[in-house]
Amino acid sequence: MTSSAGAPGRLLVVATPIGNLEDLSPRALAALRDASLVLCEDTRRTGNLFARYGVTTQRVSCHEHNEFRRIPEMLERLAAGETLALVSDAGTPGVSDPGRLLAAAVAAAGFRVEPIAGPSAVAAILSISGFPAIPFSFLGFPPSRHGERSRWYARFAPRDETRILFESPFRIVASLEEMARAWGDPQVCLGRELTKLHEEVLRGPATVVAALLAKRPGIKGEIAVAAAPSAGAVPSGPTSLPEGGPDEGPVEPVDDDSVNGE
């Protein structure tokens, strides 16, 4: 759709579910239906969401490899008064996902960039961790290479606050072990497949959670980790016990095991 006569265009930055498709807000659904174009990190992933809700708005890709090239055309559309929507595969665009460059360019050009708030893996893991929420740091993904990852953990070791990161299931055991060495084996709250059918939460010292995961034949799904500050007050009780899982009742999952943020 276009804005009212004579009004400038808008870019709507729309948060989408991180797993359970029922988490799409009515406002986000209206934004996706009413926009003239939806820019997607992956049009196929967004297509699954559109199919669930019967959305027929045109989709184009906007990911890390073409985001910069999309900007001139999007600015032309906004100048013509169109309302555009931006989504990532899951969560909020620009948080470990593409979207930052487009949002910055649109704002610099004088157009409105409007957040349509919604699900966030960062907020989800923080809310159930039991760790202090003020202050906290979101660190994104650690580097994949061992040496770089070691230096990365050392860089953030001095922060005496709750730290949240995402990690690949293929590297989570090594990453937790590195965390333990650099951060003094902090208490962690690890969420795997948050809001999805096989949601799981593990709690305990980083080394204990790493050892539990290392015993498994394979690890799948998206992982978010909250690490307590060294002096953080952590509730007493059992550690490293899985919470949730398929017996807690079905929720509608995303049909893949991709690793993504937000």
C-alpha cells in the first residue's frame, strides 16, 4: 500500500516469531498485509509464515549479500510514498540479522523507520534466566575459529554483568568450555529451540552444561545462552536439569533446524 496522499513513505521493521508461529502479533500481521513490499532475509522462510496467515504481499530478498544493493530502489519506493516492511527469518531484523544498513540509509534519507516490536530470543532467555537484567550485554555469535573465539571470550571477561550470546549447535560444547576458562565457569541458562516443539532449558555451571551436551550423539536447533555475572545472585536449587520439552504440550514449530538469531 502507499501512505496517504502527499505523505512520505515508511519502513516498518517487523519482528516475526522465533519459533512458535502463534507469536505473530496482530499489529505485525497487519503491517505485513498492508505493506506494498516485504523485504525478507529468506523469501522461502517468510513464505512459510505467509502461508500460515494467508498473507499475499509481494516478497523480495534482502540479506547480507544484497542488502546494500537494495537501498537505492527502496529509497525510490519510499519517495513515491510506499510503505515497506522488513523482516528477518526469525525475531527482530538488525539483531544478529540483516537490516541495519537499510534502516540507517532510510533514516538518513529522512524517511520514518518504525519498529513493529515482537519476539526476541535475547529477551526470552533473559526473562527465564533468573540472572540480573540490569545491566546486561548482548554479544551476538562468538567467532567460529578456536583462536578467535578464545580471544573473543577473553575480551568480554571483565564485564561483571549478565552476558547473552547465540551459538551454533555444532560449536556449543567447545564454546561453553571456552567460556568456562575465560569467565571462571559461570552459571548459565541455555535455551535450545525456544518457543518450538522441542524447547529445552539447561541450567548450571558452563562446564556441567557442556558435559551434558557432549554426551549426546548430536545437537540440533537454535541456541541462546545467558551467563550470570561473577557476583550475580543465582537462585539455589538443582542445576543442569532440562526444562520443558515435547511433553509440555505442542506448539507450532518452524520446520527446520537453522541457526539464527533474533
